[in-house]
Amino acid sequence: MTEIVMSQTPPILHGPSEKERKYDRQLRLWAASGQAALESANILLVNSGAGTVGAETLKNLVLPGIGRFAIYDEAQVEEADLGVNFFLDDSCLGKSRSQSLRDLITELNPDVQGTWYPNEGVKTLESLLADSPVFTAIIYTHPIRLDQLSQLKAYGQQHKTPLVAVHSAGFYSYFQINLPGAFPIVDTHPDETATTDLRLLTPWPELVAFAEGLTKDIGGLDNFEHGHLPYVVILLHYLEQWKAAHDGKYPTTYKEKTEFRKVVQDAARTGNPEGGEENFDEAAAAVLKTLVPPSLPSGLKEVFEYEHSDPVEQRSGFWLIADAVKQFYEKHQCLPLPGKLPDMKAQSKVYIQLQGIYKAKARKDAAEILQMVQAAPGGERVDPAEVDLFCKNAAFVKLINATGGGGSSSSSKISRADRLKSAAALEFANDETAAFTLAPLSLLPIYLALQATAHAVDKPLNADGILAVVAEQAPGAEQNERVVQAAQEVARAAGGELHNVSALTGGMVAQELIKIVTKQYIPIDNTCVYDGIVARCQVLRL
Amino acid sequence: MTSTEVHPASEPARWVYLDRIRTRPGPSTNPDVFSPEAAAAAMETMKILVIGAGGLGCEILKNLALSGFKDIHVIDMDTIDISNLNRQFLFRQADVGKYKAEVAARFVEKRVKGIKITPHNCKIQDFDEDFYMQFQLVVCGLDSIEARRWINATLVNMVDEDVEDSYKPLIDGGTEGFKGQARVIIPTITSCIECQLDMHAPRAAVPLCTLASIPRQPEHCIEWAHLIAWDQEKPFPQLDKDDPEHITWLYQKALERAAEFNIPGVTYSLTQGVVKNIIPAIAATNSVIAAACCNEALKIASNCAPALGFPEANYMMYSGNDSIYTYTFKHEKKDDCPVCGQLARNMDVDPTWTLRELVDSFAARPEAQLKKPSVRAEGRTLYMQSPPSLEAQTRPNLDRTLVELGLEEGQEIAVTDPAFATVTFKFKLKFKQ
């Protein structure tokens, strides 16, 4: 039997620091690594329009401790601001909105630095962009002047900075993330139930030997031992028996698997005082879920098939590891083992040994991949911890904006204007059949109506004015009844924000920025539309 | 379609954005219930109650103040802890230890002119129906299922079919990490919190024998320290989960246990998380869910757009882990809801169980979740938790099986719990074959 030596450094016996206590509830979501990323980020908010959705976004970034932020806002505080924006009060009337917002938002967290523009030294957005250290991400709110928008876009392109456009008016809002290139995420935090990977159909020698050791005299085990065999071991034992009776083949079809499940269920002892065995119940329940041959998940497939057009990107740690994992997959026809063993009824010692066998195999796979990485040019610079993380999460690695960045696939050549037209055609076609499919109706009409007012800086558009712009961007859509209604609803707000809708949107935008900055969880790709009348969101790729 | 005229109630320049929406109909506004002239004015005198001044509560108070509500009450018994500061944005370092309701109310009153916020630093159970009757709307931002069930049962009980004002819409929000939900309940008309209870099933408890003899996970070691070692050694008279010294004691015990069994992964943070059942929480998610709730409050109060619960969809689920996904749907009212339904709810039981096994099973059942149940059947008292004399009298029943007690397939039992004094939970026994 394999002897596993556990090396466990005794942890230091002190309580959490002041900072760990303050951030405890979020460290449980993104850990110290995510927090460090957040604290080194520098965010610019270009605030225009009614100005609340930007302030609410910043609030939700300052509280968890974003490193620095800057606000660029040319407006003076007016009476109308005080009815919608919580980070302005009566004493701010007539003053610079950016300065007032900076003051009342930095109050939320003494760890965060905030600056405001335009000021005496920096008078325009152009000079701010030219003179500042590089921003981690830029948020801008609609309606925005066209010249400022092109300055931001040029900056985003030059510095590869993610840009987030946000528009909130009345009951409607949307935001759109423009990532500078393909955006891979390794630490995607999948649901724990999805991550079980036991390799029962491709067991390796140590695992086979361990299972055989425990089950070679399964009939002779006493009730306690029999009732504490880990379900992994039970399944491996009866799979061997099944193979022997079925020409060396595993149960593959649904019918075979249910037959196999019956075999496992019937093997439980029922003459004991409990009248059954929990571990055999667990084994039977695991049959359909765990007896699956190794396969390549779609997210990782996209990574493997991605074609680079940017040589700098190609030499990044992520892509070097991805290439190595691909090599590994081609060689072994499976991904590196994540190595996590779910809890199951078992004696402590047996479970810990089994856990050790999974961990050892995971370490071995990761070491092989690290070797492949290091053999590639530039690979010696890659952090082994990054390789470990990739191996643990390989099945859940995700590529966002795969076609919008440096990729050379044909869809990246489609212009944004054409993409909007085809999205409109598709969404409206879906709506035609929604009554039968019971699918929710598209929120694209809201996007079209809001987008039509994206640069209505001086004067809000009426419904007809909005529809005229829609007709240019998505010809024919202006005839759609739901687009007409959305235009009327946008006109009702006349550029004004509802606090709730802006607070909700500011919450979503902050979540997305946290995901992008920490490179954890999965950001939207790439537009999220919110309808505050039906209380619903839709994510569209536009 | 859109009328151009705005009908402000007060300070038209300040509330211009809000008045454009709440006093002018849009394409979805129901003209039968919406009155452009009355909408803003009605909200000036409306009384609204906020339950909870924590992560959601701070946001809710801000949102209601900026939605045109002028007379707001808030109840919260808690004081401010340092771990609140990453999201409860009305509190500062210097406020640690003060009452949440008090500090939150003063802050919002100071920031938004013309608003009155009355704080109540106490439990919701400290008030009776007369108190709750004064409000037109209740918005909940709680982390406790039990408090939600209590206010839900209270509001359902208050309904008098002949009195329109006795229907108090309840808007409830909840979050966990990047996820959350917002729902609207019109007592006795739409599905209530109790109808939806099984959507919030308690986490399965680890069997005691695992903790006692075959631990495998760091959590098992921590629960062992918490549930077994503490009781054996009583290092302090009473466990205070907020006292770092107590947590440190549990942490060290758990570490020793883990070393004995070679189990990796016990940390201080995990110990605290398991013992206090900490749910991760961030500002951004609270912002989303609180605003979703208050958006419904504005719609209900002004009728300027259709709200959840009137009568179609009443529940919005939100998830931000993997992209953004919302699911807005109608949760159906249940006829066998112990609070708002008429029928007894089916309950699978084993006839060979003792009454003790039945009583103990109520806590973990998703459809019951009762910690201190007392049980009656057809006028007979089978077991009472209190008073002590009755408890002693009925205690011998605990060791008798359901069959021995004369219970039959299909029989109704009535269960009460001190946490929900006004509710009798009716269950119909279904014997397992």
C-alpha cells in the first residue's frame, strides 16, 4: 500500500490582521491574490450625463479597496444632482462635480487614493490621458461627447486598457465592455459540484493497487470495514468485475450504467443493524455522474484552437502553459488531474491515503507540464504556481473575447456595425417564436433606444429622434413595435437617471471590473442590458 | 403616448429626474391604477419600513431616500463590527460598536434633505401587529431565514380581507457572494416566504459519528472542536462567536485534531467561517439586490410601471459568477403552505421511528426548518418543548415509535415552534414503505 507522507507546516497561531478583518467577507471570494490585484489597480471614471451610475460604480470599487481612482467630470453640481446622487449634498451646489464626488467617495475607505479632473493643472481629458500613469481600466458614462469618446478609444488601443461604456436612463440601462484582446481566465471559480474528476475509467497504477488492496477480500470484511469502503474504491472494484464479464469493456451507454448501478446497489449489505450502507448509497448515486470518459471541455477547446496574431501575447505565461497542456492532452488523451477528492464516507486514515494518491498524481501531472513549459522559449520565466493553478482548473479555463482580439478567426473581421445588424435580425427572429418557446423577449430594443442617445449631450432626443438614429444603425428595427416602445420609455426619462437603476447598474459594472482586475470568475462578453420594468438582464455579444 | 407634463410634489428642481418617471406614464404604465397628479404626493406621506441596516439595509435606506420616500423606519438590533466596513458604506471605523440602525439613519438624514428616518435598535419580534400596521410597505435586507419567516407570518396574519390597508407588500432581498435574489410578496395573494422555503434549504449537517470518530475534512475537525470539545472542556462559561479568544481556542483544538488524523487545511479564517456560518458578501452585489428591491418599492408606491408580484413574475434571481444571468419568474403560491395555505403539507416519515427521531428531523427538512418543534395530533399532545412541567409529562413519548403512539398513514399532525408563535404547521404523515 502506498505510504503518503503528509508534510504539514504548523500554521502560526495569531489571529487575522486589522486589514484581514475589514476585508474578511470578500477575501473569502477572491483571496489575498485577488485583493492584491485590486489594490494595485488604478481606475479612471469619465463621468458625464446625470452622473450617478458612475458614482455608484466607484462606491462599489472603493469599498473593497481598489488602489486608486480618478474622476474626470466637467459638470458643476446642480440641484437635480442632489435628488439622484448620494455622493453630493447641498454644500456641493455650484462646485465642481468631480471634486465633490471625489471628496465624498474617498470618505468611504481611507485605504483608497482619489483624484479629480479637470483642475488647475490638467484642464482637458486629452491632457489627463497624456500625463497620467497608465490606467488599469476606464469607465465612461453616456451621453458622452464624440471627440472625448475617440480620445478614450485611442488610449484604450494604445495602452491595451479595458474600456467600459455605461448608460443609465429611466428604467433602462446597459453597459458594454471593450477588452483590448482575448482575455483568458484560469481561476473561474466553477460550482464545487461540477469539479469532481475521479478518473474511474482511466485509473493509474497506484489507484488500482490501492483499491485492490482494500477489496481483494471484500466478502470477508467485517461490517464496519465494508460499510466504510470509500465509494471510489467500491466503484473501481465493481468496474473490474463488470469488465471481466463484458469483454473488458466499461459500461458506457445509459442502459449499461443503470445496470451497473443496480450491481452496486445490490452489493450493499442489508443484514446489518442499519439495514443498508451509506457508502454504497454514495457509490450508486455517483455512477452516472462520475463514469464519464475524459473529454475536452468547450472552453479549453477554444483556448487550444486559438490562433495568435500578436506574438507578444503568445509568449505570455498563460499561453505558454496552455500550449504545454495541449501537448499533454495530445500525449495522454486526458487533462492533468485536478487532484481534489470530494468528501465521502470512509475511515479517516483510508480517506487521507486515497486523497494522497489523487494529490500525488496531480503533482506528477503538473510537474510534467511544468517541464514542457520550461522547454519552450521564454518558459523559464513562468511561475510554477501559475502552472499549478492552471492544472487544477484546466477543465474550467475560459477565453473571453476570443474573436474580438488578436485572434485571426474570420468573425473578428466583422465590424461592430455589422454585428449589431446581425444581432438585431437574430434577436427579432427569436422574439417571433417566443410565444411558443416561452423564451424571454429580447432586451436588444432597449440597447438600440439607449444607444441612439449615446451622444445626445446638449438636448435629449424625443421618441421620433431616437427612432431616426435606430433606423441608421439597424435599418428596419425602427418599425419593430417593441423598439418603438423602448424609444418612448427612453424619451420619458429625457436623459435623467433613476437612482435605483443606476445603483443596480453600478453594482453590476463593479462586479465586472472586479472580475477583470482580479482575473477571477467570468466577465460578461460583452454587453449587458437591464430592464427595470420587467426586472431582468440579458447579456448580448454586440 | 407620453404626456409631457410633470407633477412634482415638492422641490421640483431637485426631483426632476424622478418626477419625469413617476408622474408621467410610459408605454407600460397601467392607466387604470396610475394617477400622474397623485403619484408623487402619495409618496410624500407614505410610511415605509426597512428591516435590517446591514449590507443590504444601508443600500436600501440610501435608495429609498433617493426614490422619493420621506418617512422611513429602520429596525436592526446589531452593532457595527469592523468586518462590516467593506460594504456597509454608511459606517466608518469610528462607528464600530454603535447601533447600526441609529448610525445609518442619522447618516442618510444628514445627506438627503427633507427625509425623516426613525431607527429602532431592537429585534423585529419586539413589536406587535399594531406597530407593523402603520406602514404601507416593508423592505427586508436580512441574513437570517428565521427573521424573514417571522415577519412574513406576521404580515400574512395581519391581512383582513375587508380592509384594503391591511395588505402590506413585503419586498425581500438576499445575497451570497456574487449571487442574490429579490422578491415581492403580497400577503395571502402571491407566494410567500414560507411557500418558497425549500428554495433556501439548510446546509446538510455532518453526522455526529463522523465528527466523533472518522473526521476527513478540516471542517470536521472544526465542528468537532465547536460541538464536542467545547462542551467537554468549557474553557469559557459561554461561547461568544465574536470573541477572537474563543475562536482561537476552537482553532487550536481543531488544529490538534487535524494533526492527529493528518488532515490538512485548518486555518483561523476557516474556523471562523465554519463556526459563525459566514456568508461572503461584497458591496457590488448588495448594490444590485438592494436596488432591485427599491425599484419595486418605487413602482408599487407610484404605479408608474408594473411591479413584480402584480400579478405575474414575483421573483428575480441574479447570478454574477459566470457572466451575468438573471431569471425572473412567477413562484406559485402553495395550497399546503403552513402560513398562507389551507392544506396540510405531506411529510415522508418512517413508521418505526421514535417520536424523538421525528422531532429531531424537523430542523433539517427543507420544508420545515424548525428547531424547537412541539407536536400535537388530533387534539392529543404528543410532545411539548415548554412549559417544563408539560415537557416532563410528554417526554416519555419521545422514546415511543410513531406506530406505538397510534399515528397512522395520512394522519395530520400540528407542529408549533416558539420562533413562529402565530403559525401552526400542519403536516400529513406519509409512511415510507
